[in-house]
Amino acid sequence: MKKILIKFLFLFLAMPFVCGQEQILPVPSNQPSPAQQKQIARKYGMFIHFGLNTFQDQEWTDGSKPASSYRPTAVDTDQWIKAAKDAGMKYVILTAKHHEGFCLWDSKYTEYDVASSGNPTNVIEAIAKSCKKYDIGLGLYYSLWDRKVNTDVKDPSKDAAYNEYMLRQLNELIDIVEPYTNIVEFWFDGGWEKENYRWPVKDIYQTIKSRQPDCQIGINWTIGLPENPDAHPVLPENQKEGYPIRYFPSDFRLGDPYLPADNDPKIFTHDGKEYYMPWESTICISERWFYNTTDKKYKPVDELAKLYRQCTKNNNILILNCPPDRSGKIRAKDIQVLKELREKIH
């Protein structure tokens, strides 16, 4: 109850974080920036879908599942990160909050989090420690669409309060991670639920970049059409040089689970200026994003190797999804496939 009272207090009294700060925006360029060059050099990482949905046999839930249903017997982040390191990956991206709104940390602004669950481990802090231990980059996935908190997503009058909620949670996440490591990427999802202009993208960019300048920021379905900058979806095979950036400012393109075209374009536009944007592909090692008791079919190693080559050429990047199970560990089969894949691609 205390956290709920705090939540409503900040909605009415808090001022935006970004007031009075000098605006931070990408620098127009037809070449990758130094931070983008670091992202391109990472090349290959692990997507880690883990959370409330792990215990539901569902990819998406709607915020109605009780927090208590999240109850991993362990949260072995060392095992996750070692598996990524042994696979030759340079970074991981963890689902800090998916569409249902459940948070893998103890948030001041909601009770729909690990502190109210069957296992109160702060997963964000645990994985930050593991990334430092194994010297591997940490990225965070955060769903803009929150089916628990922003239930009236189609009502623009609710935007201001929810936008403030997001900015405060992003600061919380940075606060947790900073004592241990930097955040190399923020991966945002669910933007299709509102018109692009209703999301506080500049404030999100400002909040993150003012604290983590090299952190690369991407929003799923990044590119629109010349005749409709908010068109969705525009598949990578249909993207052309000069098409508008649907969510500006951002640093790289997303459109999961689609792959980049051969020699895909890199130069996109906003307000008459050109910006370099690599593509980051997201692929499942099996068939599901979250652990599911029916998910038994894995992609063959030869197919994964072919996908790796397609996704990492032309200055692009691949994150391969390996979901931890209900014991809080990555499955033995995933680790076996990753080791076999490393032999094929390195």
C-alpha cells in the first residue's frame, strides 16, 4: 500500500526529469557514431525473456495474472551470463518489464513486481553483478505498452501521468545498474499501441543519455513511410534510404523477428536531416520468446549459422533469444546448441 501511495503522490506533485536540461539528440551523419561503432562491434548477443510469462505458458499476458505466480526456484544470472560468454556473445538484453507490466525489480511506483512475488530477488541487480563478473555488456528491454498501469492506452488524457511513470522507472533501472556496470542498450517495445507522437521519445532519450551517453536506444518498428511517417509495419525488405524515422530520437532499427535485407540501407531521415541506423535482429533459438512447457523444437544449428551470417553482415547485429525456465536457469539444450553454433560461426 505504501508504494501505491507514493505512486499517486508523484503523479500529482513530481516535475519532469528533463526540465531545464540541455536537449540531447543524435548528431546527423551518414557514418556510424563512436557509440554505434561499439554496438556494431558487439555484433552478437543473447536476448533473455524471463518474467511473469515464464510461469503462464503464454507469450503475452494482460496484467491480470497475480504477481505471486512468478516463483522461480532460483535466479541463476551467473549461469545465464556464462552461457552467453561461452557462446561468444558480447552482451545480453533482459526483459526488465514486458507488456503485462510486471517488473523484475522492486519498483517504488508499482506493486506489480518481484517484491510482491514468489521470489523477491532483484533480477536487474543480480544480472548487473553477473555482467560485471564475466565482463559482458548489459542491455534492458522495457515495454512502452503497459497493460497493468496504462489500462486506458487509447485515452490521450492519461498520457502525461503514464509518461512520468515510465521516466521514473527508467531512472530506477539506471540507479540499480550503475554501481556495477553500464547499460549498453535500451530496447523498447509496444509502441504500436499509440500514435508515435504520443510517446515521450525525446524525454526517454534525454533521461537515458544524460546518464548513460553511450547507451544505444531502439524502439521496435523504427521506420515509417514517406507518405506516412507513422506507418506500421514497414518490413526491413521494404525500407529504403531516406525513409522517415518513426520514433525519433533513436540510434538503431528494430522490427522483430524480421531479418535485414541484403545490403540494407542505413541512412534514414528526420526533419530533413540524415541519420545512420544499423539493424538489430531478434531470433528465437527454439519457437517461443518466453519459456513454455510445449516449446520443444529447436532451430537446427546449420540454420542458426545461416541466420547469424545474414544478421551480422553489413554492420548489423543479432540477439538470439534463450529463455530461462521456471528453475531460473537457461535450458541445457540451449547451452548445447549455443556451443555447437559457436563452432560453426567462429
